[in-house]
Amino acid sequence: MAEVMTDISQLRRSPLAHLEDVLREGAVAGERGVALREVPFLTQVGLRVEPGSAAAAALASAAGVSLPAKAGETTGDADGSGGTAVLWLGPDEFLVVAPEGSDVVAKLTAALGSQPGAVVDLSANRTTLELDGPSARAVLEKGCPADLHPRVFGPGKAVTTTIGLVPVLLWQTAEENGSQTYRILPRASFADFTARWLLDAMTEFASPEVP
């Protein structure tokens, strides 16, 4: 009997696969438009390392991206367009975000070797939501305590905060012609709640603005 080989990746289901149609139908068009979609299966790697150390330099070299030096900073592919980005989470804690199927986990693990630090594959820990449109910031401001004003928070910025009381990583990737794009990274177990909260917050913008 011939052996049957199964591609495990074809068996995966993202945390929001069941809401794919709901997310698409919840999009709001027009001047007050806003849309929400899932960007599933991104490679996510947690790093713990002392900044300025030999281990930090080795990890940055392996990632091909320098490590952020201050709170809120994102290095590398800060606009989320498909390369590797590194988000600052704490003085010695970072999150590497790379495309699906990236070999960056193996590269980082090999680069760290026996040096002090940690490399942890967190790809299944969180999913990624992308909120985009002229009303994206206004939607977030309904339930996010972070200051999202452009003078404080703009493209390339990322912070740990909450949305609707759910802990998330919030990363702004773009702002152009009055439209903002954010990536929201909740833990997989909170993804459904977060998506539904955002969809509910978006419904207001389907109606004309009240003078």
C-alpha cells in the first residue's frame, strides 16, 4: 500500500477562520469607511536578551534587523508589507514578526546558541487582525486607553495595551490620505471576542456623520 503523505499546513485553522465571511461583510465603505481582516499564520518569535550584549548583536544579525532601542519603536519592516519586523515589548524583550513559513526561528535559535537569552516560537500564541480605513483610529479610541493621536502614535509605533479590556499588541503600520492601518495582535483565545468587539464598534460608521 502506498504511503500517504499529509501536508500538515493544510490542516491548520486560524483562530478566526469561522468569522471570515462575517469580517468581510462587516466592512464599511465610503468617507467613514473601515474594514477588518485576519492576517493568519505570521511567524512570531519572542526574544529575551540584554541590549548591547554580544547575544543581542548575534540575534539582530540573524534576523537581519536591528533590535528596537526604545519603547514603542519598531525596526525593520515597520509597515508590515511582508518583511521581518521587530517590536519593542520591554527593555530586554522583543517580538520578531516575519512572513508565514519563515525560517527565522531556526536562525535565531542557532545564533543565540548557549549565550544568555531566550528564543521562543510564539506563532500559535497570537493571531493578527488588520484594521484599515479613515475611521480606524476612531474605532480603536472607543476601547483603547493608549493615546493614539498622530503626535504620539503613528506608523512604525507599537505598544502593549488593551482593546475592550483584552490585552493586545497594537502596531500602526500606515497612515496615508486620512486613512490609518493598524495591526492588532490578541492571544488566540481572545481573538473571537476582539474581532466581534471591533465589528460592533465599526457599525456606527456605516451611518452618515451627525453634524
